[in-house]
Amino acid sequence: MFTTLFVGVLFVVYSKDLGLILEGYNSLKILLVSSIGFLGLCLLVKGFLYGSLIQFCVYILLTTSIVGLVSSYKYFLSFYEIIPSLVFIGLGYLYFIVVHTKEAGNHNHPVKSHLYFIAAQLLFIVLVIQQYEYLALFEAVDIAFYQEFTVLLLSSILLLFKKKNTPQVKTPIRWREFALIALPISIAQLSNLQGLQLTNPFYEKLFGLLGPLLSVVLAMIFAKERHQTKTYVAFVMMLIGYYLLQI
């Protein structure tokens, strides 16, 4: 509610062509793309129910590498020059899978986290590519508003459906805290789209990796994920491969 409100005010004030963005066909296109982002967000949240930050980072790094290779393939002189990086990324990811498979045993929760994270990242790739195309036609504030509105609309529908099938539990709504959290989220969403408008999907994914990396460092400092040592080894291997891409 608050993110839609904050971005909605900016949308009304700064949108350069309300007629274009409010036209039925254009609105439908952006709503459909925003729905992909909402589905990816739902899968991401489900992934965090079973997984960890380092798993999340591994899949961001993996999908960022894929986007980088696809968007920069024309600049490579030959396939052979990217073999070392592919080897490091591939071995790091395989080691990551082996470690988590052994740790999971007969418990399927880690497997679920892998599926949720990779599905979410694939949807986010589709989302950022579509957003990049639409930013040639619409302003960042236009897409940001429809994105937040779509999240509000679809999450409200899911919440109403859930309430009909679960016991009612009365909890106080912390309106002030939600508003304070929503403001930086709104700024981040709008800034992300404006950055994408000035660069390309690869750089959007690249800078998007910074947040999870810092989160993992903080998690290690506060001893929340120090037990993930083997996974860190896989992550470092993938980082080396990513560095060798030189893109």
C-alpha cells in the first residue's frame, strides 16, 4: 500500500505522458510484465523459507553470468577464450549442488530452495529484459508505479483467498514501521529502473549482486551463516570464473 502510494505520487507529478501510459493496451502490457515480477517475488520469498542468503547469491551470480554471456557474446573473439571462466563457474555450481544434496539427505527442504531460487531468477531475467525494452517507450516512474500497483493488487487477492482458508489471527498493524520501510523500497525500485534505462540488463544484474554480497558478509559477521563454509568455497569459485569473463 505504501510503496504504491509513494510511487503513485511521483507518477502523477513526474509522468511526462499520462495519456500514453494510461492507454488500455499499454497498461495491459506493463501489468502483464509486472505480474511476472510478482510471481518471481513470491517464489523468492518461498525460497528464503527453505534456503539461505548464500544460496540466493549463488543463483544471482549464475543468472548474471548467463545474462552477461548472452548480452556480450559478440565481443568475444572465440569460444575458447571463455572456456576457463565457464569451467570455474560450472565446477563451482556443481560443487554447490553436491554439497547441498549431501546435507539435505532425505530432507527435501534444501531441494525446494534450489527450485524456488532458480525459478525466481529466471523470471527476473525475463522481467528485466522486458523492462529494458519498455523503458525505450515509457519513463521509469511509469513502469515503477504499475509494478507496485500490480504487487498491491495481486498480493491483496492472495491475502483475501488465504484468509478464507486459514483461522483469523488478530495482530496489530504497525503502520508507521511499514511506511518507514516502504520509502527506501520505493526509492530503490525507481532508482533501479532509472539505472536500467541508462545501461542494459547485464549491468542491472551486476549491480543487483552487490546487495546480496553485502548481506552475506553481514551474515558472516553476525555469525548467522558461518556454517555455510563449503558453500562459500563454491561461491568463490564462481566469482573467479565470473572475473575471468572480463565483461
